[in-house]
Amino acid sequence: MAPALPTKLALVLAASSSVLSDAACPAGGLNLHGRCWFLSDAGASCKTTCQAKGLSFQHHVVGEADPMVPKLLGRQPSTRQFPWARLECYVPGSDRFHTSKAVPDGNSEDRGDPGDWAVSVCQLSCPCSEGASAPPPANAGAPYPECVEQGSVLRHAGSHAIFVDVSSFGSTGCWQSDCKHSDKFNADDVGICARACAQIDECLWWTFGAQEDANKCFLRKSDGGREGAGGWLSAAKTCAPPALPDYFLALTAANVLLPCDAGKSEACPDMARAVTTWKFAIKHLKKATAGKVDPNTIAFINQISDDTDAFAAQMSEDNFPVVVGNNRQVFYALQSWMDNQPKPSIDLNDASLPNPVRGALCGVSSCHDKVA
């Protein structure tokens, strides 16, 4: 799956992307998945192996369906074993191998950067790419997307990730399938990744690229794990599409929800999506009104926020109109104030916009989920 890129960024990246897919790999390496693959020496790490070939380590999990060890050996080993770590391990002394997986077993001691992992009895299946270092940073002062670095990935490397609630931006591809505590999520567009970092306080850098057959966004607290990697994109927190005002997001989402005011119906068949959209609207209303309205109004906003969260935990068709009615009263009380605020310019072709801005309810889990 190729990353969905803004047009200008796609053109720049196409001109500068790695040529590994069309070129022969050095020293007899095997060219697959946009990388050159080599078997390490027993006990050697993949970073060391790639560097010895004049390349840099670029992690890729092939998975169990079509492992690399048999391809690198040119035959099937005697025994194929369960996936154990993030890299395949071939044990020549017993002619057996472990396949790989995204989340390693605890007893594998595969922690931190997978390129540094090594086991004394293992020859590792090592994915390598061209370039021993990342390209120079892009012009950080340029507007988005010109500020994005092409061919650069920011790895965790044991210390650079942040683990935060990313569920507002994605619902799949998260660390241990927990999007409430993750440094990553699947994203259909690079702009979603940039917006996520811009809106999450702890995030200072982001990186985006294809991994495990999906486009992934990774959030970082520093760029200390920067490496060269063809097809990857990275940037600082400030490199993002223009932010949308909270009052605009709140009002737009509330307007999309108007067909749901009468309760569940043909016009509003999915309560879960409606509730996710209400939570989105209220979250941005709270941000928009902070320090700008009287304490009583703040108390009403906090009350509908708590009530909507409670309803989301135990939904029923009977209570749905009650919760929606209370939410609508508060939004009606503030609608004139929101209507009188400046309206931002919106490009509806921007794939990084949340669903309500494009006239649709949120998904069940996230307002960036694709829905039919």
C-alpha cells in the first residue's frame, strides 16, 4: 500500500526515491520488498550486517506467509518454528528457523531497535536499504508539505517514542492493539500523522511510511533515531497542515449530527458512530470555550461531556434521544457565538481532514476512520 501524499510532495518523492527495486543488490543480496536481504553471521546484528554491505538497516516484518530464510538459503530448512522476534532467526547447527512478527515474545530479548538485536546461535534475515545516513533535514521554515523530509525515518531506538492516546486519529495498527497507549497507528494519509503530532502535546516529531502492508504514523519525542529509508517521510511538530479552529470543528460536527436529534432512525442508523461524533464535537467545544465563557456554561459543557462518555460505555436506544437532546441544548446556546467566529478556508479534497469536516459522521472508533 503506497502512502497517500499531497500532490506536490508525491512529485518530489517520486523524483528522489530509492532505486533498490530496480537495481541489483550488492554482494549477492536478495532484492524483495524494496530492500536488499542478507543472512547475518551467527551472533551478528542486522545493523552490522547491513553496514558491512555499504547499506543501512531498514526494518521490515515479512510475516509467516512467505518468510525470507528459505529464499536466502535457496532451500527449505529441516524445521520451521513459531514466530519469535521481529527478525527471522536461522539456527544452522540444527537447520531450523523462526519466522518473524511485529511484537516480539518477551523471552526473545528483542527490545529497542531491532537492528541491534543479536543472538549467538542465530543468523538473522536482515533487510537493508541504500544510504548509510539520512538525508539532510528539509527546510523546517517552509510551509507544509515542503517542510517534510523525504527518505528519512525516525526510529524508536529504545528511547525516542512517546506512548499516548492516539485513538482520536486511528483505531488500528497500534502498539499491542491498544490505541489508548501507543506510539503508532495506521493512517490513510500523511497529513493525518502530521495533524496528530501537532495536536498531541508530548509529540515533537513524526514519521510516516509503509510497514506491515499498511501506512503507519509513528510519534516521537526527538529525532535522535533518524535513519535513511526510502519511501519514508519525517518532520517536526510544526510541519503540518494548517490547524482548524476548535469552534469550527465543534460546530461542524454538531451540524453533521442534526439528523440524529430525533434518535436512532433511517437517517441516523448507527448510534456508535453518532456518539463518537458527539464526543469529537464536545471535545473541541471544551477547547474552544476554555477561558472565554462563564463558569456556569463551562459546568454545563463538562456535564454533557461526562454524560456522553457514560452513555458511550452503555448505549441504549431509549436513552439516546435524552443524551442527544441535552447536548443539543448546550450547542444551541453557544451557536451564535460560534457562528460569528471567522470561518477557515477548507479544501474538501484534503484527505487528512476528519470526517465531520467532510460532511460525514465519525467512524465507530475514530473520526479519521474510513466509512462507507
